[in-house]
Amino acid sequence: MIEVLFKRTTVLKRYREGPHALEREAYLQHCAAQGYSHSMLRKIAWVLLSVASRVGIGDGVVTIQDIELAVDGRKQFKRQITNSTQSASSTRELAIHFVTLWVRWLGKLQDIPPGPVTFAEQVNAFSKYMREERGLSPVTIFTRCERLNWFFSSLPRGRDTLHAITPLDIDAFIESKGKDGWTRASMSALASSLRSFFKFAEARGWCCCGITAVIQSPRIYMRERVPQGPGWEDVQRLLVSTSGDGSTDIRDHAILTLLALYGLRRGEVAALQLNDVDWQAELIHVTRPKQRVSQRYPLLPVVGEAILRYLRYARPCCSHRALFLTIHAPFRALSAGSITALARLHLSRLGLTLSPGGAHCLRHACASHLLASGFSLKQIGDHLGHRSANSTLSYTKVDMKGLRQVAEIDMGALL
């Protein structure tokens, strides 16, 4: 790999004979496979050579503080910063970033410094229980574990065991989320996740009995919320706004088209693989994590054209099988959170302020459009992949045409 990046004999000799040459060479090959450009690979090679003798990867685990000291103490690195047009702070951050990635790739990085207890063992056991015994979807498992980690990281000092956690700690955490702007529905879901974990912990004797019963959550009434989504005219404006020729616009247009026309969840779009698009049969296969089944949709021409344009002109050439990837190296599959972020960004650019304002509001827009077009609730529920017909009933609140017809019925004869 070094021979590809550098040609001068003296330079090649310096890189070959420098400390930890094999480790640096192997990592550069890994970066090349991730799609880094030639110029960026040269920068990475220079940074690694500059600090390889000081970072101490042969002495055991390396901390972030060790990496910062190695970068700050290298005279050659300081001289490069002085001669560079880039600011010293950003160059230093870039060096620390790549050295950290290198040390982590070697398995030498101490990622979690000594600090608050994380209860990782208990969370992992709970995750295994939800997966193997409860059969919950990966999305539900991830969400509950994420909420638990938030809770444990908020605990005051001295809560080093589950027995030491009190109901006041749980109430304070839920209350803090309310002050941060969480809705009652979100806080209720948070309380439900905590209640589920502590019920699991009680059964194993990890915590005080009875703590589950006192976890309070806001009262939620069935179908109290009205699904909020942009009007269909705004959806059309959204799709037009991403019809540019830039790589990001081409990718985002394909994603937004899937969200709006099929009403897919963000995680379902993130999980799409290249082989999920059957071009010969003109079908697209969507994995429904809640139902644990794959649902087939006809590949609409506008959707097929958007995906094909993305594959031809915007998707990086790499070994990843995920359909939607990052535009810049290191190439990796887009996460569900990234899809929410890009949807929120494009909606805000149009001046649309919705709650929630991410990918899920396009699912509501799809359902409302189908209802206005005359489709039955059963058809809409099947299209959206609802497990229960009750999930679709919320959309009757936005069926203004049907509500007006009900209001016009003469009930006088029944009184």
C-alpha cells in the first residue's frame, strides 16, 4: 500500500522502516477498502508515522489521553501545523481522530475510561431475554437498551448496584425528560421500558422488590393524538426540492420517495439491501421487523427510476450490500437516525414545522393521502404493515370528508 501512495525512495524507506510498519500498512489497506481518497490516505499514513513511536500500542491498552499526548508532543507534527493553511486546532483534531481509529482497529483502545457504573452486564442479559424469550423485534430491543443506558448514565454517584437505585432516581430521570420537551407519549414509553427492565431485574433478585410497581408514567388515552404529516402538495414539493444532480440529492430523493409513496418506517428503509429490489419481477421486498415477515410491493416506476439513478450516479462502489450508504468515506450503511435527520433537514428547508418532523411524518402523509383517495382502513393498514387494525383507526380523525358525512346525518328520527 505504501508503494501506491509514495514513489520517492527515501520516503518509502522512512515509512517501511518506521515503528509498527506492519500495523500501519494493514490499517492503510483497510482505509483504502473503505473508499478513502488517495490524498486522504497519504495524510493518514503521515499522521500514523508521526505518532507511532509515541502512542505505545506495544505496551497494552491505549487511552484517549495517551493519544492526545502523542499528537501534542511530536515536533514534526507541530512543524506541519505551523506550515499548513489549516488551523492548528482542526489539524490536531484530525490527527487524534485517525490515530484513535487506528488504535481501536488494532484492539488496543480503552474506549470506556473509569467512571460511572454502566450496568452493561445486566443490560446485555436483558437484551438477550427480550430477543430469545420474548421474541421482540431488533428495533424494540435497541430502543429499550438505549433508554436504559441514558438512565444509568444520569444516576448520581454512589448508585453502583441496582439495589442502590431508588424510585426517586427513576422519577427524577423521567421528570428531566419532560423538562427537556419530551411529550407525554414519549415519557410513557420511557417509563414502560424502565418498568420492563426492573421487572426482569426483580425476578432475578438484582434489585429491591416492588420498585416496578411505583414507576409512574403520564396517563395516555387511546388514540388521543392526531397523526400529523405534511399535505400531499407539500410532499410533492419535498420530492421536487431533492431532484438535483448532486450525489446527496440523488440519494435523499430515492429515500424520501420510498418514505412517502410506500409509507415505510425509517428502520425499514435503512435495512433495505441491494437484492431486495427485484428488477426482473419489478418488486421491492421490505422486511417488517415488528411482524418478522417480508412484504412485497410493486416497484412503482417513479420509485424504480429514483433508485436506479442513485445506483448509477451516487452510490459509492464498494462491497457493502446495504442499498443506501454514506456519500463520503468511510462508506457505511445509513442508520435509521440518519434517515430521520435527512428527512427533517429537507422538511425544514421548505419551512414545514411538524411534530414529529422526521421520517415518520411522511408515513402519516402517505396514510392520509390513501384515505383521501378512497382506500379502506384495511387496505391502508395492509399497505403500512400494521399488525392490528386498531393502529389504523387513528387516521379516521384526519378523514375530514368522512367526518363531514357523519355530521350531516339527521339523528332526529332516533331521538
